[in-house]
Amino acid sequence: MVSMRQFEFDFVVVGSGLAGLLAAWHASAHGTVALISKSELDISNSYNAQGGIAAAIGPDDDPEYHLLDTLTAGRGLCDLDASSILVHEGLARVKELISMGLQFDRDDSGELILGLEGGHSQRRILHADGDATGKIMTGFMLKKILENHRITPFEYTTAVKIFTSKGICSGIQTLDYSTGENSIFRARATILATGGLSRIYSRSTNPYTATGDGIALAWNAGARLADMEFIQFHPTALSLDGEDAYLISEAVRGEGAHLMDKYGERFMLKVHPMAELAPRDIVASAIFKRMQETHSTVFLSLKHLDANFLKERFPSIDAKLKEFGINLTKDLIPISPAAHYSVGGIRTDLWGQTNIKGLFACGEVASSGVMGANRLASNSLLECLVFGKRLIEKAKELPLPSDYDHSALEIILHKESDQVYLDIKNELSQLMSNQVGIVRNFIDMSSALCRFNEIIEQYPENQSDYNRKKINDLATICSLICLSANERQESRGGHVRSDFQEESPDLVHHIIQEKGKKISMEAVRNSI
């Protein structure tokens, strides 16, 4: 075994988004915590979340209404028990944050300002500093993390291997980007909160760190994955040549913005009774179809709304658009869908446990059963709150593994392979966007899968060169999405196929993948 620096903690949390921060904070009440982040602690999808967090906190709302909206958006694939936990415990967790001092936006009388987003039947979206909810919430928790002497952050550090022996996880191996040093972290509980994978697409709202690291780690360790075919494309991301896909929050449509094609037609009126506030999968697909029909992008129009209110409600979006010479309240804003959220992920139970004892997952990297085939808007931050706490209730009971094997291949940073990695990453992202994107079909996906498999063979799993290891990880993730998408021969939620355009009543199940095993099906849990 290569000699590596050794650490021992009670808990190791990988990822510094809201799920990871909350898990680390709750874990610190029961022991020491290592918080691993591949970049700075405040770089995450959570930090960038504009819309807010959903909770049935209004006087006329009820968690059961929120549950119904969640199930409706999930198109038959939400597990009822997990979804019920989400909306009921989520309300308690939000109230807990407020009692801790987190300031959500309120009106002049002190009442919470509640927004409306797609798929919601009630105004129940809490937001902070207008459209900077993720920044405010993660900043609030980061301050508590940095003040906590039982939590030790490790920035610019990536997990490269999960150690398992006889079905039990005993820790992780890491690589420090700054020094190139490999380390071993031994723990009684390892918690993956690594976020999403949407940066494997060429057009994405995610930070560059969102490349599915946690999925690859869990897959190689033998964890079960579920519903990898469901990728949620956010309907409204700024579309300008040569620029990244900047997210235009769904809350903008919640406040009355219209979607218009190049002819000035509000095309969503003919698509769904809720028009622009239909669930995301429906809006994204409708925009994609309209773009193909008109050979043009589509637009958000806010001209008919109160300008002063909009600038106060969406200060970050207003400022960003100004950088491109776009007036939020007067101009048509060019938008198109962009890969935004990975609905599937590491399959967990109601306590965030995977099939590997001692290995937990929460947040976007997990498939807890609450998202179904399409995530209801602003349920993602709520999931972080609920399951970031729940998993600690089980993790704290675990002993430190006594039987473990931490033999490992040292992972080395080779600058000379940087360009090889970037070239293949760009190739993979183009294949995913063009052939496994918003609308898929068997022929395109099979062609892409052949190329993914070629890359996996060319860059096998056990590589000491970090860049070559990452190539294998990315190609593997792409192939897993493709295999699951080919298996689901229907259109449902965030999975739309041109060769199977209808939902099938025979496919109301989760698609499960596990390394070394055939794809299997798991029934949706319809009882509590």
C-alpha cells in the first residue's frame, strides 16, 4: 500500500452544498466531522439557487396540498412515504431555520413573502434577498460551520475512492488539488452530498464542479443507482451566443412573466391549463418543440408587469442582464432550456442509507424517492434540509469499522494530460446534448453509447493519472444515463422519447443499476 496521510473522524461529509453543510452541522452534535469540498466551500448548485425553498407555511396552505403537487409533478414515480416525509418534516425544518435566525423576505407588516412557481397550487416559495435564496441559506450555514470546532473543512480536495470491505464502508481516499497529496479518511459514516452532474451537458446552469463525482464514486463502490434517465432541463436559461446558460428563475414566471415565440405568440396557453406555470418538464419540452418549429430561440417578456417590483424582487437577475445590455422590464429576454438537475442518483432509504452499510447520500446526488420523474420546483433545497438531518439519526449509531482494507492506488495530477481530459469532456458533453438531451430516441442513444463504451475501454477504471480516471468516470456516467434511458421505452417527466411519445402504464417503476448486475426494476412505494 502507498503511504498516505491518515485521518480519523466520526463522520466524513463529501460536498459543501446545502445538503453537505446541514449534514455536517447535525453530525457535529455527535462527533468530529471532516467536510470535503473539491473547490471553495461556497461553490455549489445550492449557492446558485435563485427561486427559493418550498414549504406549506402559509395560512391557507397545508403539507397535504404540497404533497399532492409533488406527486403530480413526479408523474407517478414519487415514493409516497418519502414524499410525505419531505413535505411534513420539511415544514418543521424551515421553521427550525427561522428560529435559528435565518431571515427570509417579509413584507412591511412582518409576514413572510411567499412566491409561486411552476407546478405549485399555492404560494409557498420562501425566498431571501429576492432571488439570492441559495446564497443566503448556504452563507448562513457556512458561518455556523466555520464557527464549529468539531468540523474541519478540507477545500480544493476531491474524493477519489470509497473504501468498502464485506459490504461496509470505512472511509474515503482524497486528492488535494493544491499539493497533489493523497490522504485516507477513516470514519464510521461517509456521507455523499456531492450535488449533480449536469455539467456533462454542453449547456448547463450548474457550476463547473457539477460533473457527477459522487455518482461515479458510489457506482465503483457497488452502490445502487436509480432513475438515471431523468435529467431536468430548466426551461428558462439565458440564451446568448458564446455565453454560459445563466439561470432565469422560475419565480420570474411565478410573478407573471410570459413565454413568447419570435412571432409574439404566448404558445404555452395552448399547451397546458397552467400555461407558463406548468411543471418544468412540460414547459421545457414545449419550448424545445417551439424552437424547432420556428428555428429560433424563445423569449421571456415582463413588459406588462410592474418594473419597480421586478427590480426589487429579482435584483441579481436584473444586474446580470444589465451586463449583457438587456433590460429586465423592457426587453424581450432570449431563453432556451439548459441541463439543470439530475433527478435520479444514488438509491437511498428513508434515512439516507445506501445498500452499503456506513455509506449515506443526500441532496441532488441521492435518489430518495421524492422527485419522481420530474422535480417540483424549489423542493430541492427542502430535500437537503430534511434528509441532511434524517441520515444523521442513523449515522450516529454506527461504530467505527474494525475490519477494513485501505490499500489504494495513489492518484497523481499530470498536467500533460489536462488537454486530453478537456477534449474528451467536450466530446462527451456534445454527445449528451445532441443525442441524449431533452428529446431522445433509440438510434441516437445507441450511437452515443457505442462511443461512451469505446472511451471506457480506452481509459479503464484503475488509472493513477487523475485526468484519465476522470475520463472514465464521465464516460461511465454518460453510459449509465444512456442505458437507463434506452430501457425506459416511454415519455415521462424529464425523459422524453420521440420513438415512444406516450406514458406507459407498464413502466411505473424505478430503474435500478448496480455494478456487475443486470438492470432491474423496483416498485414505486405507494403507501406510508
